[in-house]
Amino acid sequence: MEAHHEKVFRYKLDFYYVSALIYLLTLVAYGGIRGSFVEKEFRYVMNDPILYIIIFFVLMSIGSLILNYIRNRRVVVAENSITFKNRFHERVLHTKEIEWMHIGRERFVQTSGRFQVVLIKLKGRRRTIRIRIGRYEKEKELIHEMERIAQHVPKRKRPRWSKPRFTDR
């Protein structure tokens, strides 16, 4: 593995930041409106079950943000391998282990862009590995690196009964 062509793509945490912020703002707004306008005293707000539900969502979103920050997930693409790393584990896929590779769209996901997902089928493994491109930083560069590796491995064979779709061209 040559280190000079190794590129690191970090997992985006934007979604977790935004969801934690939205739930926190909802908590502040609900507590402020309920405590000042409806009850006229803030101490009665703590008996409200809706407030407990909002607090639960705030804690869960902050917990998932902290967990994903600690995991520090990333994909490292080298000359002839793809490495999935996090703080606790590392998995290396060499190009000789790959049975086929497909770069395309997910069927039931409605997001923009032609390239959304990379499917990798390993020899001797039943399930495919799915890399969702939009979840990593530097999406265009990640697609470029995946296309470079895909040139060295076989393409997915289409079933006879399935015609090529517009996005597969």
C-alpha cells in the first residue's frame, strides 16, 4: 500500500449537529412559551409530559452526536485498497478481494445527484458493502477515487430480465 496516494474521507456530523440544535431550540421555545404565557410561573412547566418528551429527544440527539464524534468514522482510499476506520476498529478491503463493484443510485432514496451509493461485493461474502457517498466529506473527490478503483475490478452483471435504467448509462 503506497502512502502517497492515500486519501482520507471523514464522516459528516452535520445532520447530528442540526438535529441536536433544533431539538434544543424546541425545548427552550416550548418551555419559555408554556412557562411565561400559559402558566405565568415557570415551576409548573416541570409537570408537563410534553416537556419530558422533548427533553428525551434532546438527550438522544446529543448522545448520538457525541457517540458519532467519539467513533471518528472515516474511509481511507489507497492505491489498491479501501479501508474503513473508526476509533476502535479497522477493516481493509484489497481490490483482489472484490468480486464486483457498482457506483450508482439507491432505488428508494430521493436525493439529488447521479452518484449516491457504492456497492461492493466481496468474494466469499453474501451481503454487499454499501458506502453512501453523501455521508462523507469531499463527495466529488470520493466518487473520483471510487471510480478509479472500480476500473481495476469487475462491474456488476445485470440480470437478464432487468433493463438498464436512465441513470445506469
